[in-house]
Amino acid sequence: MEVEQEKPSLENVQARQQEKQREGEVVIVEEEEEQQQQVEEGEENANVLQFMDSMDAYLTLIHSLSSTLRQGWLELASARHSMGASRVNTVLLDHKFHPAATTLLVTQDEGKVDSMKQHFTLCKWASSGNEKCSLGEAKSGQDKLHPQLRHRASSQLYEEKTSSEYKASHEVDDQVQKERSKSLSVFGTLVSPKLRAAQLSFETALETLVEIANTRSAVLCAFDKVNKKLGGSKG
Amino acid sequence: MASRAQIPTSNSALIAMIADEDTVVGFLLAGVGNVDLRRKTNYLIVDSKTTVKQIEDAFKEFTAREDIAVVLISQYVANMIRFLVDSYNKPVPAILEIPSKDHPYDPAHDSVLSRVKYLFSAESVASGRR
């Protein structure tokens, strides 16, 4: 009699254990789903933030470009006023064969294999094989001339290295100045300083435009990601 | 891999311009001007005598050329061929709308902003323009 009473209690215990195990599994699955949802929400928030940041950068750059162009137009108008309208005219433009001195380097974003995001780099005054694709190239040699970096042990070697870099950066600057003068020579040998200032303003505008081009592709890329998520949530 | 279009990478791609005289002269001073062996230039100067057809043809030519990476177009000129500019969706060459001397930048007509505008309001882009 006692043995028969023990059997149902053992079965009950086993049944309860199985129930608890099932409940435990359900809880684990729910926790995993919750974690995955949190990760997805985090990714969505990151995409939206990236989109808003790139939009803000785009608008800021557009405003900067507007003010740079205004300055350039004003300087051009001053040059036309001092040199005469006939000397600053599109009639004087060179229609003989000549390659562009300022070009762009286009590369594909290497972040993702299937990314459609492209990257533009400005190469200013790149004719005659002298490419100045990075704005920091000419400055890097000058930065190393900082006197605090000199040590007695390698001072001579360091001085030789810095002087050669200094000469190289000077050569690059000279070449750039030659290209600038060549571009100005279309409007005559002696040009107004305002025309030179206009040239520099439009060079700055070009740099801003390249940044705008890169930011534009970032905006469209981020927009596509946000749009996909919205489309997925609606569907 | 063959089905997905590749972005052409280029070591020395050009910047094309469709803009007013002062803007074109300014950027030519910055060294952007290119004349090839057939005496074709990478710019079109838009004035009062320039027709919409000429602007359309220049836009189509510059966007079809493989050696051009960016097309700068004055916003007021882009408004004349808005349907062409908005229907263009290739990554390269990139179309950048710039302000002009007589027509300041208007964000309402920017093609990039008009594409993303609907995320900020309940109206669609098409209904916003009507």
C-alpha cells in the first residue's frame, strides 16, 4: 500500500520538473528575442543618428559654400572693375587643347563589399605630374621643423631629413604657384590682386564642394538604410 | 557580382560646370577647365541666350561621359531642367546644385533634400511640389 502511494508522488514530481523545464526554455527564448529586439532598435537609432548628422553637415557645408562663392564673386567683380570688363571675359578663355590642372580622384568606399558609396578626393594643380591630392602633404614637412623635437644624438641626421623635406615642400609650393600663374595668364600678364584673391576663393569653394559631394553620398546612404527599416516595419 | 553595377574609379576625373559666366570663370581660375582634342569643353556658360535644349543636351552629355566625376549646376539652371535632374539617380557623376550670383541657394529646390524631405513630414515629395 505504501509502495503504491509512493509511485504517483514520483510521477507528480517528474511531471512538475518537466513543466518547470519547459517554462525555463520559454523564458530563455523570450529573453533572447528581447535582446535581439534591443539590438535591432539600437541599430535603427544609430542609422537615424547617422542620417541626421550627415544632413546637418550637408546643410552647414552648403551655407559655407554660399559665403565662399559670394566672396569670390565680389573679388571677381572688383577685378573686373579695376582691369576692365574686356580683360575679365569669357571671350579670352583658351579653347586650345589643354588638360584640367585640378581633378578628382574617385574611389569606392571599402567599408562594405556591396557598398555603393563613393569617395571623392580633390587633386589641386596636378598637371606636370605634380599631384597634390591631400591638403596635408605640404604641411607635413613644415610640421616636423618644430624645434622641440630636436635631440642632440640624432640632430644632424634629423636636420638633414627636415631640410630635404622642407626643400621638397618648397618645390611643391613653387610648382603650385606656377600653375596658378598659368591659369591667371589667360587674362593677361599683369592681373589685379583681386583676381588672385578670387582664384584662392574659388579654390576654397572647390574644396568645400568636394566635401559636399562626400557628405551627399553619406546622406543618401544613411537615408537608404533608414528607408529600408521603415519599409520593413510598415510591410 | 556581375549583376550589381560597379562604381567606376578614376585617378583624374573632371569637374563639369553648367553655370553663369562669373561662376564658370571663377572655377576656371581654380584650374578646373579642360579642353580635349576635339575642342570639347567640360563647361557650359549659361546666359540669357542659352536655350533649355542646350542646357538639357549639356547635362545629358556630361552625365554620360565617363571622365566626369562631378557636375556643378547652378540651382536656377537646374530648375529649368528639374525633371531631368530629379530623375537622374546614378552615383557618379554626382550632381551638385550650387547658388548663383543672382539666385541664392533655396533648400526647397535641392534635389537631395527633396528626396529625404518626406521623412520629416507626412506629405510625400510629389504632393509637396504641387
